[in-house]
Amino acid sequence: MRTPEKLLRRLLPLLLATLWWTQTLFAHAQHGESASFRTGFQHPVSGFDHVLAMMAVGLWGAQLGAPAIWLLPVAFPMVMAMGGMLGLMGVPLPGTEIGIAASAILLGSAVMLELRPPHVVAAAVVTFFAIFHGYAHGAELPPGQNGLVYSMGFVIATGCLHAIGISVGVIHRWSWGQTLLRTAGGAVAGAGAFFMWRALY
Amino acid sequence: MFRCTRSDAAIAGAIAMAMAMSPARVEAHLNSTGLGPVYDGAVHLLLSPEDLVPAFALALLAGLRGVRHGRSTLFALPAAWLLGGLVGIAAGSGSGTTTTVVSLLVLGTLVASDARLSLTMLTLLAVSLGLVHGFVNGVGMRPFGVGVQALIGLAAALFVLTALVVAFVVQLRQSWSRMAVRVLGSWIAASGLLMLGWVVHARS
């Protein structure tokens, strides 16, 4: 029997590929909206620091296992959006770039050292840094876009980055995979150190 | 098995000849006519994320709660939407931006937290959502004169959408698939938060 879960498993890669391949559709008069979705979707994946930190969230979630594997991707977008809202409102948040770089260092280190704090602490760490990531994107939003469609593209792209991190993190069940994940965590932390150096100097 | 006799062929040939001799203007491509008010209403829902996403979120919530909640939402939401639309057409004026923000925030958060709402609460939520969004739709449709027929099309599309989403979600049994639905809810709430930022940004 074909269960909805099986259908989801088959459709998910296709859906992700389609989202990744977004093109502007001019089939109807409201073509600005599809442009807004594309702009919103591309915004999170255009910054390497954001991409690394988001994937590290997924990797760490995969290392921690249930319920963190789901708790972090549920909590992160909401808190990140709160940061984006602050950015849009023009509320000052000093040291945004430093916060983003620190997130890559800490999350990368957590993956590298395979840290296992209580789930509440892990969620608190991740959501704290989510504010900086959201704020940076909120402050940089381009004018003239459809707010809702842009926001949806933005949030979905971030969720896809988490999903990629979680999917890659599945290799944690094998010993060679654990080593590979730790190495990847080290690479993220190293890149975070570079971003920190660039933010400070 | 159907067998065509010579007289059947003659009759069919005569009808075809008569039709060919009296051509009428074909409106097949709808460039000049549009889709018609009923289909315009149905398409409006599918092309308006500010209405589509909250309705989708409510269907997710109802699906997570089970069959009884799903059935209630299936009828309450389109009916309330239609009623709200009729009121909006008759007497309305207003903007839908705040409505969209509140709907996304409330429904997204409820889905993300897998809120265990009672049947009465969920039905009340469906009726409230339908009345408010329908009202805004009715106000928007009033100047175009598409009115009641468009609302019927919209309510029909809403019925189909709710039925499909609820039927899909209600069957999900494995924890990861239900959690995927909750992740969708968090995305919807996050979009609502960003939308709130946009609204404040535009007003400042």
C-alpha cells in the first residue's frame, strides 16, 4: 500500500529540486510576486556565512538525534524571523556580523566536538544566533518586493538548508560518517574564524 | 459492442455538415471573456498567498487533530468564507494586510506547537478565519462586480483544498511526517513575523 509517508519521501527530492531551480514565471500579470519569491529564496543562500551556519544547525541536530533533530528546525525559523522583523523595523542590533561569525564558530565547534548539552540549552544557543542571522537579512531586504511572497521564499530557503544539513547528518550512524561530520564541523568553525577576522578588521 | 450502421453514419454526417455550415464565434481561449466569475473566484484563491496560506495552515491544523476536526473544518471554513464575502460585498470597506499577518502568526504557531484544540475551538477558529478573510475578499471584489458567483467559486476551491490537505495529513502516522507538518507551521508563523516587520517598515 502506498502510504503518505512513502509519497512524501518520493516527492520531497523533486520538490526541493524544483524550489532550488526557481525561475521567474511571467504567465500571469502579477509577475512581481514570482520575482519576490525568487529574490527571497535566493537571499539566504547567497551568503556563505549564513549557509554554513544553517547547515551546521542541521548537522548538530542530526548528531543530537530526536527530539533536537526536529526541535532546532522548528524553533530556528521563528526566532530568525523575529530577528528579521527587528531589522525591518530598524531596531538597532550592534555586532550583527560578529554574532553571525560567532554562530559559525560555535555551531561548527559543537559539531566537531559532538557536544551533547541538554536539549533546552542547544535550542537556546541556536535560537540566540538565529536573531543575528534574521536581523542581517531583515536589514538588507530590497525595496519593491511583495512582502509575504518574499518572506515565504526566505523562510523556505532557510528550512531547505536545515534539511540538507539533517540529510547529510544521517551519515552519523556509521563510524566513518561520525568522523566526516566532525571534520565538516571543524571546517565550519574554521570558516567562522575567517568571518570573525573579516568582521573585526 | 457499438456498431455504426450506414443510416447512423448518414445522420452523423448531416449533423456535422449542418454545424459546419453555421459557424459561431469560438471563445475557447478566453482572452476576451476571462475565465468567468466562478473560475475567477477559484483561481483568486490559488493565486493569492495571503488567503491561500492561512487556509492551508488551518487545514494542516485540522488534519493533525484528526478526522472529526477535519470534517468540521471542511464545511465550516468555506461556508463562513462565503458568508463573510457576502457581507463584504454588501457593506464593506477595509484592508487585509493586518488580517493576513494575524492569521499567519496564530495558525502557524498553533500548527508548529501541535496545539490540541477541542472540536469547538477549531470550528470557531475556522469560522473566524472564513468570516474575516471572506469579508476582505468581498470588499475587494465589490468594485469589479464579480460578486456572488466569484465567491461561490472561491468557496468551492477552498472546499477542495481543505479536503485534499486534511485527507493527506490525517493519514500521517509516523512521528517524522507529523513533525514535518509542524515544521511547515513554523515556516508559516515565521513568514507572518516577517510580514509584520514589512508592515511596520512600510508605515514608518
